[in-house]
Amino acid sequence: MAEINKNYKKLAAGYLFPEIARRTREFKEKHPDKILKKLGIGNTTEVLTPKVIEGLKQGVKNLANINTYSGYGDEQGKTELRLALSDYYKSKGIELTPGDFFISDGAKPDSSNIQSIFSSDSVIAIQDPAYPVYVDSNVIAGRTGEYSSEKAEYEGLIYMPCTEENNFFPSVPDKKVDLIYLCSPNNPTGAVATHNQLKSFVDYARKNKAVIIFDAAYSEYISDPGLPRSIFEIEGSKECALEINSLSKFAGFTGVRLGWTVVPEALVVEGTIPGEIRSLWNRRQCTFFNGASNIVQEGALAVFSEEGLKESKTLVKYYMENAKIIMRGVEAVGLTYYGGINAPYIWLKTPEGVSSWDFFDKLLSETGVIGTPGSGFGPGGEGFFRLSAFGHREDIESAMESIKKNLKI
């Protein structure tokens, strides 16, 4: 008799973003004339840049010519793109070989899939609050116990609190863990780890034979030259860390889909030798993945051209100008906030006594603005609320005017 994977039943009811969509839909049905302003999901809104469009068109043209047509490509990604990534990291002072890179269809699936190459009884440590996929994918894999609605957390999962007191970056675990999920700039808090903070985790991981799964999807939003953009800026990190990144927020590829995972040859865990972890990830990709779209990879190559990088950085600058507008609007109504300086997210503290979901409903009903309840990112997010800088300028400005005019604090 066939049975389902019962671990799915452990998942807390309602994935965060579908729940936001449900509440928004119900509100719109009751108030059809209300114009809504979406500052919730971190979804890019501006068009792809000219150089990227040129690259994508070239990818299509290649498929229309028998001399340049290609079917299946390397599961690891096009050699030219892996070389371009290696060169780009080198421009930041980070030495990685093309063989360290594995091209994929995005950071989110890689964040979920990467844990499959590690032991099923691995002890997991996660920043709290955190992007939901880190937690949910390990729940589905059976690495946690049941969900406690009272504590708003899963048994067996090690939560590393990110609070106002520690500037939203946690201390290393006080017990031995096996896999550590870190995200910097952090989604949802917008906090960016310092070199010393990352070094403390690298030292811990090396001592305990743990692996850091480092999500750097928002690294291009860091403008402070004194802050690290990659875990591999930290000495010794190649022995204990892998890094996940994408073009979603850097070049507007949220719907185009292109990411990569860096697995250094030096990465080892208990009972392995250098190169073995990389071989396992390569086997996983070759078994379950046929490679990223050849058309999309041409677009990605265009991103890493001189002109493409210039255009993408201009796109990032546009969204960070949006963040400044949001911060000014939040300040005007007297709300405490964090982030927004080196990340495209503003992390609000809700008014005293107002829960994250209650603030969602309040903001929606009074101002028509849609944000993201902090509690949806874990127990540490309760009492906070995320606003996204991804949006058209006029919509961002309209949302802030509505908040300043209509929000009753």
C-alpha cells in the first residue's frame, strides 16, 4: 500500500506567502475599489536590462541555427559561465576555480536540495527568524520532531536567536550541530554579518566538523566596503562552508531563474576527504537535474560582461533608493525599524502589543499596503514586520504616503 511522506503533515499550517495571498484576496473581494500596494514578497518589478535581453535573444538564436543548436548541456552548467563566475569572485579577492561552481535554476531550490547530500540524522541550526525554505525542507526530510504551536517552533531544530540585542546576528550554537544555515544580508531582517561574526562560525564549524550553508543571494546589495559579501572572505571557510547565490535580485532573474552553489574541493565533514562533498553534490545534480536552461545561461553570461555588470548595479541602486523612501516613511510615523542600508528589506517593530499578523491586517485595512508578518519567518519574528523595497518607484512612494496619512499608531 502506497503511503505519503508523513513529514509534510508536520509543516505549520499555511506557507507564509500563500497565506498572505489568501488574506489579500479576501480583503480585495470585500473592498473591490481599494487600490493595494504590494511591499510584501521580495519579487523584482523592473524590466531586464538591455544587455541581458541581448544575451537571452542570442540564446534563442543559437537554437534556431543548426550550427549552434544545443540540447542537454552539462549538469554543472556551461563552462563559460562557470569561468565568468570564477573571474567575478576573483575580482572581489576570492580565489575559486570554475569547478567549484554548480549552475542551477535558483537559490531557493539549491537551499532546499543541498541538505539531501548530508546524513538524515544531521542536527540543524537555523537563524531565527529565517527564510522559511531552510526550515520546511528539513522538516520534510524528517530531521525535526513535531511543530509546537505554543512555542511556534519544531522539536529537534536548533534556533539561533537574532534579536535587537545582538543586532540580529546570532551567537554560535552552545551545543554540537552538523548543518548551520546563515543568510547575509539576512532575509528578513536586513542585517549583514561582519567579518568577525562570520569568523566565529567558521571557527566553530571547523572545530565541530560542521558545514555552513551560506545564502548570499542579497550580497550585491551590500554597499559598505567593510562588510563581507561572501563566506569565502573568511580564512578557513573553504574547509567548512558552501555558498548559494543567484541572479534573482541582482539582475532581475526572479522569473528567469538562474542560481549557483559553490562547493569548494577543500570542504570536508566527518569521514570524508577533500573533493568528496563536491562529488556527492555533482552526483545529486546529475541524477535529479538536467542543467539550467541554455537560453537563460546566455542571459547570465551577459550579466557578467562589463556592460551587464554596470546595468545590474544600476538596477540594485534603484531598489536601494526605494529602501530609502520606505525608511523615511517609517520614520515619519514613529516606528522603529532595522535593515534597509545594505539590504532591500526594512524590518519594522510593530506597535506595542500588536502581533505580526494583526499588524498585517491593520496595515492592509487602514492603508492598503501589503507587507510580510515577521512571525512567518519563525518564532523570533513575532512582533516584527518586513517591508520590501522591490517595486515600482511610484508604488513605493504611494505606499509611504498612504502609511503617513492613514496608519493609526
